[in-house]
Amino acid sequence: MQMVPPDFDRMFGALADHTRRDILRRAIDSEEGVAELATHYPMSFAAVQKHIAVLERAGLVTKHQVGRRKVVRSNVEGLRVARRLLGQYEELWRGRIDRMTQLVNEYTREADQ
Amino acid sequence: MQMVPPDFDRMFGALADHTRRDILRRAIDSEEGVAELATHYPMSFAAVQKHIAVLERAGLVTKHQVGRRKVVRSNVEGLRVARRLLGQYEELWRGRIDRMTQLVNEYTREADQ
DNA sequence: ACTTGATACAACCGTATGGTTGTATTTCGA
DNA sequence: TCGAAATACAACCATACGGTTGTATCAAGT
């Protein structure tokens, strides 16, 4: 299994569409084929097919042959990678707050003396 | 302060660009004006301006007049909202795993009797 | 008041994106 | 083996996106 580096442009790009997020949600808690998924949306089969392809390229879902159809499964690891990046940004923020707090503390201690 | 419902299309769309993620990162741990930010990227001032506008519409940064320029500040709450959604998807996944595990348990218990 | 620095915004251009329809290709069931 | 179901893919269209240049606004400093 080849571990490609996460492509955040594709990941967030894939998540930036309501239909695709809904497909992802469905893929998370059930196993439907492309045609079944397509029935849920007011657009052509081919359009849904393309959305699934986008999610697949982003590493958020995979397709598996089951009988005569292909079942779409979510790839949680992809979600984790994306969430982790956002977490890092928030961590960066915390770090900055800490630095500021420390500066203020040093300053007030100096003023105390 | 008016609390608008989060627009995930815009949020993830804003995050789906390397330059914008970098601007966000910079906005998180320093305070730079639009012009200063623009110096870091191999593109025109106007292009960077547009990227910042996208981040702003997505609720990920805000602009504040400071002296004669406008400083770009990150809005961590926006990041949190986005990360939380991803967390909910992962939670959904855990829920499904739990249901499957329980099914298996009930099945094997039945077989035990 | 005038100049200058910093930002905003409009118009334009090429390419990507989200949708469509139509035509293969594959695989199961009779 | 043949028909039909499920999927894939190409061609096309309208609109959005990321970039450009040019012009306008707006606040500071002299």
C-alpha cells in the first residue's frame, strides 16, 4: 500500500461542496454503490460519478468491486489528516497566545521590582 | 456581533489553496498588513488582496484598520468550526464501527448458546 | 492642501469546475 | 451467449476561479 503525501488542495477542495460532503457522510455510515448514491441527489448519474471521483482523488473515499457494482467506502485516515492540519493551526494560535502572555508576565514582574 | 451560520463551502474552499493556507498561517502568528503579506508571494498585490478577501468571506480572518494600513488577523473560531465538522464525521465513523461490533457480539453470543 | 503609501475595486483573460448527454465497457443472470 | 444493469468516459456548455493591469479611494505626514 503506497502512502502518498496528503494533497491538502484536493482534500479541502473535495470538502468544499455540499453534495460531496453528503456523499462522504453516506459513505461513512453505509455501503452504497454509485447508482444507489446517485438516487439521493437531484442531478444526473454521471454528475454524482464525477463527485465520487473527486472524493477518491482526494483520498477521502475508495471504491471496491462488490458483485456487479462498486461500493464506495470512506477513508477515515484522510479525514484525520485534514483535521490534524486544522488542529496544528489552532496549536500555532495557542503558541502565540502563550508567547504574548509570557511577555506580559515578564513586563509586569519588571514593573513590580 | 452578528453570528452567521458557518458556510462550509466557503470555508473548505478557502482552505483548498496553498497560498491562502500560508496567509492564514502567517495571520495566526504575526500581524501583518496586506502589503507586507503580499511581499511573501510570487504574485501581484491585487492577487494576494483577493486571496485575503476569500479568507475573510469564509470567516477565517478579519481585517482591522491600524494606522494607515489594515492588519489581517486570524479568526480561530472559524478554524474550530471547520475542524469540528471533520470531528463529527470521524465520530459518525466510530458510531458505525460500534454498531458493527455490537452486531458481531450479539451474533457470537447467540452461537454460544 | 498635496503628495505618497496602503488599500480597494473593476475589467479582462485562460483554465478549472460542475453540470449535461451520449457512447463504450464490464459483469451478472437467464 | 445475449440482454440488461452498473459503471466509465468523452465531448460539450456555462460559470467560477486565480491571475493580470489599471484606476480610484483614503488616511498620514510635511
